[in-house]
Amino acid sequence: MTVLGYLANGLVFSSIIVLGSIGLSLVYSIADFANFAHGDTMTVGAYSALVTFGAVGGLGGAVLGLPYGFFLALVAGIAVAAVVAVGTEKLVYEPLDVDSIGLLITSIGIAFIYRAVIQIRFGSDFTRFGIQPLRPIEALVPYGVRVTLHDVAIVGSAVVLVGGLHVLLQYTDLGRKMRAMADNPDLARVSGIRTKRVKLWTWVIGAGLAGAGGVFLGLFNQLSPRMGFNLLLVIFAAVILGGIGSVYGAMAGGFLIGMINQLTPFFSNVVEALPIWPGWLAALLESLISIEYANAIAFVIMVAVLLVRPNGIAGEGAT
Amino acid sequence: MSDDTTRPAGAADGTDGVDPVLSLSNVDSGYGEVQVLDDLSIRLDPGEIVCLVGPNGAGKSTVLKTAFGMLTPWTGTVEYHGRDIGGMAPEEIVREGIGYVPQTDNVFGSLTIDENLRMGGVARDGGLEDVIETLYDRFPIIDRKRTAKAKTLSGGQRQVLAFARALVMEPDVLLIDEPSAGLAPNTADDVFEDVQEVNDMDTAILMVEQNVTKGLGISDRGYVLDQGTVRFEGTPEELLNDEEVSQLYLGG
Ligand SMILES: Nc1ncnc2c1ncn2[C@@H]1O[C@H](COP(=O)(O)OP(=O)(O)OP(=O)(O)O)[C@@H](O)[C@H]1O
Ligand SMILES: [Mg+2]
């Protein structure tokens, strides 16, 4: 593959990470805790879409190699993830009324519950949406880019969702209230913002986007009960890299981490090609920069960035 | 109402028969297990400016926070127009007609001036745009910076914005915590003038102020707080001329 090829893959994977990062960051800054169940919320979205797709199947025609039924399933995945998150907030987090650390620990338990329920119903094996895999887009193959129409659909949908979130945050009343709450929760209440309601909408949006990310992850790779949890650390890295609590930072961080993750094989090719001396150093570098360490490399880069910008890419943590 | 010579003599101790717009009666309150207010009683009559003074840590901010539902009174009552509002949530108290300008962090730094004012009006039923325009007319300092982030404002401008944000609701009662803190003397004077102007439009004001002379100077009455309770109350003259008060609390 060429550099372009790796970048294209990175773009697809980044889209998924960005969708996951936004919700984690929103919930962190507005509901004030690090939600360890966020990865499993993605899984909930993916499996809800799987069930829906199983029911509606190849409904109607197709766009970008995806039957209309898949988009219906995507909407269902988003909706179920949002409903499950709101339900959890109402039934568990809100009544518990504990501090952020208490909520963090509770969310670890919630993560296990989501995953266990999925595992009981679907088993722990990998599965796929019953959609015909596509061949890479012919016109791009000469450039070393091997992406399918499905990948284009993933990136396109992510762009639409992120663009929609931007409009919501900047130009709607709800968005302004969300930014106000992230900025100064006490002053938000003093101003008359009914913060519980805004918090619920935050869960809807954050979990909905995570659900979409989960569905796309299932389409990009495959589905398994651990799919979201496995991505959680990478998403945390993205959010921290972006500047924890900043939604736009989370987008940037998600984009970078996703890119780095997919560019790792390219880096290792480069290292192989370089005339590194002495030989043991070359061997060491080659073994370190290999695909198995893709996530570790993302973390190393995160730490390196934080050494230079301790508050992350977006600076002070302003939304 | 800042001209206290026009007030009846009985007004100072609040026994002139007027129903207070806001009153705290025998209130104990505090943070977690830590008690700060101890059997505290104060009242604010319609149209008044009342100033709370006292040493650092006396509990002045705690009085405002308890009145505004940021803290729930442990015992005693907080009454607004004779109705108990003790422990009502701040976001609901705003809707009753009380406004509050906190001592610190009183603007949304990452929001623009315009957005700050909009946030001040989330509980309004309508007429938001008109009120905001009126406020811009009244405070040209912030009018010139509508689309700037609030964190870029100077201390004085910030105080004006904080003040304007609370006024978007056109409250009956305004609680203001140290409006002149950290401001240069002439900027502080401007803020005091703004306070008086708002009072002239029939808003009763309960203000905490560290600058005792200026704070009491624009007030109808004052309370001296120490260790969570009222030590002295009276007209500005009474307080400023009282030997014990000035020795103990007003820096000699
Ligand atoms: N959030 C809090 N948690 C615990 N204790 C607090 C808190 N805020 C204030 N206190 C304590 O309550 C007491 C009264 O504080 P308060 O802020 O009401 O004083 P103040 O009279 O406004 O002082 P200042 O002039 O410094 O503003 C102090 O002893 C303070 O340490
Ligand atoms: Mg104070």
C-alpha cells in the first residue's frame, strides 16, 4: 500500500474513533465523569443495529453498497444506545448521587452489565452484518488506495453527524446551554438552566454518536461483545490528547489517534527501509513499530504531545 | 432610594410594618458538616439597597448562597414575598424573580458576551431580544464586544457582564456578591453607579461589599456580620459612626 492508502484507511478508522470520542468528552464535561461504559455503549448500538438489520434485511434499494435497511438499522443503533444511556442515567447514576469517582467506578460495573447481556443473547463469537463485502473502488486502486463504498459511507456519515453536532453546539439553544454547563455548572443553574434536562440530552447525543460509531465499527471490522470495550482505551487516549472536556479537542484527538493507529504499518515500512545503524537498533525499532503495538504507539504519541501541551491540543479545556 | 435621610426613623431596624420582599429568619446553614451561618436573620424591604459587611470568612457569601438555593438552610426559613423558598433549586428561584451575581466565576468565559446574556434569559417567556438590546444600550462597554469571548474582557467589563446577565430576567431582587472586588477605584465607582441605577428601576438589592464606605454609601441599611451571625445593623451613618463597629470590623 502507498502512503495515500494508509491515510485513506486512517480516515475511515478515525471517523469511528471520533464518533466515540465526542460522547466520552461531552459526558465528561457536562455530566462530570469519565464514563467507562462508553465503549460498551458502542457495542449496544452495533448489536441493536444487527438485530434491526436482521429484521428488515435488504429492504428496498441500496446506496453506497448498503441496503436502505442498513440505514434503518443505523438509526435503530443510535436510538437504542441513546435510550439505554438515558435509562442508565435515570435509574442508576442520578439516584446514586455520588461524586465523579463514585460514578466512574459505577460505570465500570454498568459496562460489565451491558456486555454480559449482549454475550448472553449473542454469544461471544464474532459476527457480521449480513452485507455483501465490496471490492475496493476500482478508480482508486492505481493510487494504492483500497477503500470500498462502505468506507465512503462511514466517512460520509461521520462527517454529517459531526457537522450536525457542530451546528447544534454553536447555533441552538440546547447547544449553548451545553457549552454553558461545561464551562461553569454552578453559573448555569444560577442563570436558570435546568441542568438535569440538559444532562439527559447530553447522554442522548453522546450515546447516540457512540451507537453510530459502534455500528460503523461493526461494518468496518466485525461485531463482538468486546468490540467497544477494546476501543475504550484508544478513545480515552483521543479525548485526553484533545484536551479532556473539550468536544472539538476530542474530535481532533480522535482524528489523530485513528490516523496514527492505521499508519503504524507504514511507519514500520519506513523504519525497515531506513539504513539504521547499528543493526540491533534497526531490529528493535522494527519489532516495536509493528501492528501489534498500534495502540501502544498511539499512547506514546499521546504522552509526547502532552509533554509539550499538558492540557491537550485544545488548550485550557474550554469547549 | 439611596438617599437615606428620606426614610422614616423606624426603618433601620425593620419595624416599619412594610412586608419584606426577602427575609432570612433564624437560619443555620453551611457546607457539608461545617456550619457557617448561626441563627442569622436579615430582611430586605421593597426598593432598598442593603449592604452586608464583615471580615473575611464571616459568612457573607454564604448568606447569599443560602438565599439563592445554592445551599439549603439547616434550620430557619428563607421567605420571598412571604413564601418559603428555603432549599428551592437556584434554577427555579431565578424564575421566582430573584437574580444572583456570584463573587467569582460569574461569567461563562468560553461563551461570547451575546451568549452570556442569552444564558441569562433562558428562563424568560419572551422578549429576550428586546431586553438584551436595552442592556446593551445601558452598558456600552459590552455592546462593543458582543461577539468576543467573555474571557477576553477586563475585570471591570466582566463585572458589568455578570451584572447584565443577571438583569436579563428583570428580577425583583438582586443579590450581588462584592461587585467592586479587584476593580480599579474609578471602575468600582462605575459599578456602584450601575447598582444604584438598577435600584432606581425598583429592584431591591442585597449586596455584599468589602469596600465598606462605598458600599454603605449607596445603601439604605447595612448589617455587620461576624462568625455567621449579625453583630450590628443600622443605617449607614449609625454603622460608620459606631465606635465599636469601626474598631472591630471597619478597619478602625
Ligand atoms: N464551598 C465551601 N466548602 C466549605 N467551606 C466553605 C466553602 N465556602 C466557604 N466556606 C467556609 O465558610 C466560611 C464563610 O465563607 P464565606 O465565603 O461565606 O465568607 P465571606 O464572608 O463571603 O468571606 P470573603 O470576604 O472572603 O468573601 C469560611 O470559613 C469559609 O472557609
Ligand atoms: Mg465572600
